[in-house]
Amino acid sequence: MGYLQECVGIESRYRRNREPWASHLEQSRALMLEAAAKCEARDSVLIFGAGLLHDIPLIELVGMFRRVVLADILFMAPARRAAQKEERVELVTLDVTASLTSLAEGRTELTQPTAYLDDPSISLVISASILSQLFVVPNAYLEKRFGQSDAESEALGQALVRAHLGYLGSFECPVALIADETHVIRDRSGEETATASALHDVPLPPGGRSWDWDICPLGEIDRDHAVMHRVRGYCDFPKALAT
């Protein structure tokens, strides 16, 4: 469907923009560690979207939990090497939407995810910057292969975001969420010229804290515009308010 190409593209963008991304990655790691420190139980931590590891404080989490489960649709070499070196790290290839098989066939009825909901060893769940990515590849694939309309892509994007929030809200253990909330375009002077929801207008619950991620500084897309993501993070996601 294009996941490998997307993953390689993100890795390439990271290598070009290590310095502009540094603050975002550090704030993401800090929030995850804050969430971990609050956990009374320290059995297993389950991390969705851990395939590239750049924002995951892996060494610290290994020191805090008996097991660190990294779950993603695919894993690049650094994650595989980490799992080979550290027996507490477990890689799990997981479709967090539970719906990709149907979507690959052009069927957009979603299946509500249930993976790990019945696992009593899970002490903390972290959703690491994947909420705004869940629909990117499926929509591009469906538009190209099945002629999906813009309105249908909007509806599917909203459904996938809501399903993930509902999934997180179903865990009995604490949950941490880091998610892009808003796309912001800036001109060369730094002035904001346009904004758009990163989540197809699905609102996040109140609370948490926000910061800016300079994901595409000047020159990454063109010489006159930069793209910033406004990120919201919760070290204790308010599950009762999940959409």
C-alpha cells in the first residue's frame, strides 16, 4: 500500500532536519518518561508507532519496565538491532487500525482494534505521533487505486482518528498520547499564512500540553514556505473524554 515508501521518506526527512526536529523529539521523550514515572505498575509498556525509534527513550524505558513492546506496521534497521541487543525489547508487527486488509481491497468499513486490551501485563500504553498518520497511506492508496473522492477520504480519515482514540480509551492502564493537531504554514518572515487540522477536524480532548514541531523548515518544500506541526501531548490521556 505504500508504507515502506512512507517510512523511508520520513527517515530521509529526519536525516535532513535533525536540528529543527530536535526540540520536538526531546519533548516527546520527556512526556513519555513523565508518563512512565507515574505508573504504579512497571510490567510492560506498549508503544504504538515505534518503528523509527527517534522519539522513543528506549534505554530509559528498558530500565523502568520488565518488557518494552514496540508495535508498528514495519520496522527499520535501528529498531531491529535494538531488539537483538536487548532481551526486554519485543518487536510486534501490528496493524493498529485492525482494518488494513479490508482497506487494501477497497472496503472502508473499519474494524475496531482490540489487540492487547485483554493483556493484564500492559502497565502503560503510548501512542507516539501516529494519530495524524493513520489515514495518510490508506487514503493515498484508495484515491489512486479505487478513485476514492475527497469527501470519502475526509470521512475515512475522521473514522480512523476516532477509532484510534476510542481504542486508547478502552485500555484499563494509563495511556500517553502524542499527536499532531494542526498544520501551520509560515512564510519567509515567519508569519503564519494558513492553518489546517491535522486530524480531519476531529477534536482532541482538553488538557495536555502543546508545542511546535518544525517538520519542514524553509527549503524542505520550497524556498518561501515552512510547515510546522502544532503537537499536543498527554502524559495521562483523559480516556473518559476520548472521541
